[in-house]
Amino acid sequence: MADAHFTALAEFLRAPEPSDPAAQNAAPVRDAPFACRAGALDAALCDELPRLRLAALESFESAVARLLATFARDLFARESAASPVDVAALAGRLLAELAAHEPLALALSPADAQRVRLALPVRVDPTLQPGDAIVEVRDGAFESRIAFRFEVAIAGALDTTP
């Protein structure tokens, strides 16, 4: 049994027919593709619909960004488990980029330290994850953590900040 006070949303949002006398009295909502019908409740709802539409769009865009970032992280985790990071190439690039800072040593994860042979001393740091590297120089250290590099890549792809 239908409620006498219930109006289906599709019926409510349908544009009035040009011959409908209520259509001449109904004030169109700003920037909306439909017109309000007579009645205070209807007018209030019509006035609120553009804001609801904007909120739904913002929520959708936020959800898409989160889902894409989660998908990228999951994909990266699977790929890095199947094919470890080429730490030797990464270490070579880092040392070349930081040559002016006179690198003294390279800190790597226990799994990566075994795969890298350099003229520089390689220190094992159990707090590092596979793919992480820290180049130690006279005045401090330069960190290159894979999680941070990955977050920067995701942020760039989604045009956000990490």
C-alpha cells in the first residue's frame, strides 16, 4: 500500500510539462537541470539537491583516488615479492647522484646487502625494508626508502601530495 505523502524521487525530479499550470509558478533551481514543483518542502529539497550532487561527486572522486592507490600498492607488493628491486642499479644511481657529497657507506636491508658489491662499505640495517637504501655522507645521510618513493609516484599519478 502506497503512502499518500510519499513522492518517488524520479517523479519529483521530472521536469514539469510546459502545459502544467504549476510549471509556470515553479522557480527553477540555480544551475540544476530540473525545476522545483510547488510546495515548501519541495522547494527546500530542490534548493538542497545541487549541494547533495556536489557532495556525492566529491565523495566519488575521493573514493576513486583511494581505490586506485590501494590497487597500486597491492599490485606493487605482489610484483616486488615476485621480482625484487634491482638494488645494485638503485645503489649505483644513488651514489652517482650523491657523488658531490662524498658517500662514505651504504646501508641496506639484510636481504639486499647480500646482492650488492660496491667499492664503498655496505652496512646491514635490519630496520630497512627490501629496496630501501641510506647513503651515509660526512654531514649526515640521504634516505631512499621504497615506500616513500612509491607514495610520491602514486601522488604524482593521482595529482595529490603524499
